[in-house]
Amino acid sequence: RGLSVSASGETTRTLNHPSDLRGKSMTVYGGAFGRRQQPPSFSFGSSLEKLVAAREAFGDLLHHLGEVEMMEDRGSSRQRVRFSMTTCPASSRVCYSMFDGSAPAAVAGFDLASPRINALMPSVLREVRSSSLGDCDLRAVHFHAPLYALGEPVVTLVYGSPIPDAERWLRDAGAARANLVAEDAVAEDAVHFVGRCKGATLVSDRDVVREQVLGAILEFPEGSFSHPNTRANERSVEWLRGRLEAIGCGGPCYKRKRPLLLELYCGAGNHTTCLAASCAEILAVEIDKRLVDAARRNLKRNDVRNATVLAADAGRFSKQRYRRQRRTTKSGRRRRQRPPPMTQQEDEEDEEEADDKTMDDK
């Protein structure tokens, strides 16, 4: 309370009372995925201050959970990093950049990125500069290099205009991939390139990343959400497992059993796969067909048999389940009293229930 949350010496927000957070979100550390990318002048000296500020800001909201654990990012821990691309004034050549205030500043590396990404950065930049990969208004480069040793990195090149010659781009991407594999800095890394522009995606060999999370081998499609810090992801999964076990242990001993879990917006099945052993059954809901297919492959690869992935709109699904539960409750009351006339709202809900028949079939 009354603490200023600062990064790199700049005060971003002052919290006077926990109610200030109601309906809002606060980023203690934005990293390379925040609204503003972390400037090159970022200093680790302020990490302790951020840790104290986070405890002060969220401690009152989470007091019922007991001690709140804050994981400090000690650097070189991110498996996903994004860079803007700009023209370096000194050499007039394209280079990586991050925003320092309102202006882009050229960077050669990023301390928060994993050693694998930092090793790839100069090699990828060289290939981009020497081929058609750097043409067509290259706006950004996204790196996803998993912590899993056998997982192969994916580098996405984002363009601001259409790629005029797709065959040439694929040929140059294949040559760049071969050159990177031959280098000692990234030995045995089969780097895959993906090109994105408005309305088109080009894939050189593969567009998925395989990562290992607490022993489970998971597949994440390029561009989909995955935790940028694998160790933090594992820690959060362990915490969720503990919550599920606590739920299952509630009540008398003879009634203890593993809980049922409904997971909305399951994505590629990161939590679905890792939490299956702690649940009796899981129903996971996701609308993106590409992620639904990836989640089902992840379940099959890890021999998970008590989870089902439903391809549906999670918001609509939740409303349908809520209406059904409310009708079940009302039907119990109507057995004991004469039912009142149907209201306009209930009449509209009946029409919506008829529209939901397809989802019921699923």
C-alpha cells in the first residue's frame, strides 16, 4: 500500500489500496511480451524492489491461500522472445531492436532470453541479411527455443507486406536451416523457419515446438500461447496439483476421491495433460481447431485416457451449463408449488436452449 511499482527507475503505478486493483491488471514485470518491450537498459538491480512491491500489491487479495510464493526471474530463463526489426543507422542494415521509451534501439542479445536463443540470434540475423528472408518489409522476428533438449527451435519472421515469391522464400529458408545446423554454436539444432504476412503463412518443414513439462512431452503450434518460462510453468502446474489433491482429500475418509475438472480455454492442453493424474476426469473446452488437434495429440502422446477435449465456444458452453443448472434447481422447487407463468426471459432461454442442441450432441 502506497508503494510505487517501478522498472528501470521509472514509476509506473502507485497502489494506495487493494481496491485499486479491482477490474484492473498490473504487470510487475512485462519482459519481452508486455505492451512495451523491455528496454535494453533494463537492470536486474530493481528485481528485489519489484518482488517487495508484488507482495504488497497482491498479498491482501491472496491472504486466504496462506504464504504467497513469488518466483524471481534471475535471467536467461525465457524460451520465447520477440524482437522488432529496424534499420541500423550506422550500417544501414536490418537489425534486432527493442523499444527504449518511444524509440527503437538496436540490440545484439537479450539477457533474459535463454542461452539457446542468444546463440541463435546472430546466426539468424546473418541468414536474414544475406537472403530473401530479409526482404518484403520484415517487421519482427519471434524465437521459440524450448528448454527440452530434443525440442527443435522455431523462428518466425513477420512481414508487413505479402511475400512475392513463396518458392524462393522456402528455398532460402531451407538453406538457412542447413547453415544453422552446420554451425558449432547451434550444433544438432534443426531450426525451423515460419514466414507470416497478412493472409498467408509459409512453413519450412515444421511449425510446432515440443517442450517437456514435468515429464510430459507437449506440442505447441507456432504462434499459440505457451508459457515463456518453462520452469515457472512447471511450478504453477505443481501448485495446481496440490490444490486438486487438497480438494480430493476434503470430507470424510470414505468419501475422498479425485475431483472432476472443467477446463475452459485449454489451448494445446498444457494443463489438461499435466493435471490428468490428479483428476478422475477432465473436460477441456477450446474453440481453435488447430489447438484442439494439438491438445488431442498431446493427450494421446502422453497416454492420458481420462480427459476429453471439446471443440466449442467456451463462453457459450458456460452459459449453456449455467442455464441447465438453474433449470434443474427450479424444477426441484416447482415440484412443491404450482409453477408461475413463464416470463419473457425464460421464453428466450428456451429458444437459446434449442439453439444449443448441436453442442449437446457433442
